[in-house]
Amino acid sequence: MQILPPALIKLIDALGNLPGVGPRTAERYAYYLVRREPAKAEQLAQSLTGLHPGIRYCPKTFALISSDEDISPLYSDPRRDRKLVAVVAEPLDIVSLEKTNSFHGTYHVLGGLVSPIDGVGPEQLHIRELIARIDEDSVDEIILATNASVEGESTALYIQQQVGDRKIKITRLARGLPIGVDLEYADQITLSRALEGRQTI
């Protein structure tokens, strides 16, 4: 005997497919939508229906853009420096960097990180396109803004090798201690990076 209506079970299963959403959380989300007025669920449904038709990837930067745009405004804007490129793993990494209001270059989204264990090799990322951009836009500097993980470091190293003997500056985001963290709680890798990146005061 089925305890819940099929429509609710279908919603719970769909929500459970989202990353980080377990069975109990999926049930809570589904019950929340059931309790709200139907207009809220309808609004969510319309947002989901319009998601894929409304977005696409920029052919130059691979950032997410509106389906009616030809190229990312973060690339076409004349105030952005095309000779400075921040290389990130995913499109949402751009949001984090833009919130700083400190970066005025352009971006290049790899579409992931090299991870052999997950079956992701360099050929599945937008590294070839990055190298082409370096040549086409006469890039002076690329900032490798990948995670400080094994995959992030491996990807950064691979990109460095692909750049080869091109006369461009390759930098990494600084690594170190976040503000407000006590030394006793910092891991050895973070402390090592903080020592390596120490600055004169």
C-alpha cells in the first residue's frame, strides 16, 4: 500500500537527485512546497522549465550567458582587460571573484578539473580553447584560480605545461590563513602556503 500520493513521491525523488540533498531533506522540501500556496510551486516549476532554454555557454569564455547574448559581457565590455585572464573551474566561481570588485580582467571557465578517478581528463576541459585565447588576445597574464586541492593543483600544472615557452606571466591565487582563524586550528598545508606567501610589512 502506498502511503504518499505518487505526485509527492515523484517530487521527493526529483529533489533527492540534487547534490547535497538526502532523502530527509528532499521530503522536507517537498512538504514545504505542498504547504505553500500553489502559486509558489508554479513559480518554481516555471523557473525550472525556462532554465535550459534561457541560458547557454559563452563560446569564448565558457561562462554562463543569456540565450539571447552572443558573448559574455565580461569579455565584450571594453573596460575589461582581455590581456588578463582568470582561469576558473566552474561558471559560479566567477561570481565569487566578481563580488570582490577587485578584478577587471576576463575569465576562462574550464568546465571542471582534471580528475582521473572521476574519469575527467584534460581533453574534456576547455584547456585547448584557453591556449587559443592566449594567442588570439595576446594575453599577458593568466591567473590560475583553481581550488587548492589535488585536482586543482594537477589542473594548474597541466595548464602551465600547455602554455609552454609562451612569454606570459602565470600566477596562482595566494594561499594562506583566512582572517579570524587561530594558528592552532590551521592545517599543515594552509600553514605551509602561508609561510611561502609571507609578505614584508
